[in-house]
Amino acid sequence: LFEQCRYLAVVNLPERIKKIETNAFYGCSALQEIKLPAEVEELCSACFKETGLASIEIPQKITELPSQCFDRCGNLTSVKIPDNIERIGDKAFYCCVGLVSLSLNVKVEIGRQVFFNCRKLMYVNPPEDVGSDSKSVALVDLTKPVPGVCAVLPEELFLAFKNTPYYNSEILRRRSN
């Protein structure tokens, strides 16, 4: 649709849009702002690959982030993902070097190399106000560790890092409460 429109900076989508097609905004390196309408039900592969987005909020009706969805979005710093996301496809956040925060439901199925080269991310306990039986964990900036937060990973999410540079790192040591 807008693939390789290098000067496209802001997009206002109509509320009736239900699907963002494959490669829809791929290569739109100047794209900094897009608000996905609440009615969007599906994102297709590489739809925002190599865009200039700094943040994005995923609508509640979406249950999967497809492969390469935000691949190489170097300016992307935060993503708001709803709890109903069931799957994150291969390389969805591949080389998102600026990504510092996002939260995930612990039941999410994570594909291969999803967080490869996302150097600033780490799994930590949910914020205290969420409660100890929360089903989500947070990813925060590795360069600014939160004092007093113990890194505890649910087994599924720890194993999701198996093929990333962080799997054996000091940062991702698993501890129990």
C-alpha cells in the first residue's frame, strides 16, 4: 500500500479498517506516528518493518503479532500490547535496538529471534501494584536497572530467549522469590 514511501511521516487511518496488509508501511522510514483504530483485527507480516515509529499501541482485537511486524524499527522505544495476544511471530521485534519497554502475557507463544538484538530489554517482575499473581511480566531498559527488582522469569518466557544473545547472560539469571 505505502511500501517504501520514505517521506510519509504521519498516517490517520479510518475507523473501519480491519486489517493492515503485508508490507503496508514497509520501508516508510520517516513514519513516526500512526494510531491503529480499535476495529483493527489483523496485522500481516512486515506491515511496519523498517519504519520510524517510536511507539505504538496494539488494539484489543488483535491476537497475533506476525513475523517481522516491527523488524528493524530502530526508533521504536515502547509497544503497548494487550493481554489477549496469543502469539508473537518470528523476528517480530528483530533488531529493534531502541526498544526499552513492553509487557507480555506469560501465556504468549513466542517465535524465533523475536527479540534478537534488542539490547535494552530484560524481563522483570510486574510492578508491585499489579499483584503477585499477575499474568504479565515487564521488559525494561537494561541500561537503567530498577533497584530492588528481582529478575524472575516464567519458564516459557525464559526459554523464549534461548536463541538470543541474552540466554546465558548475567542479566537473565533466573532467581526465585
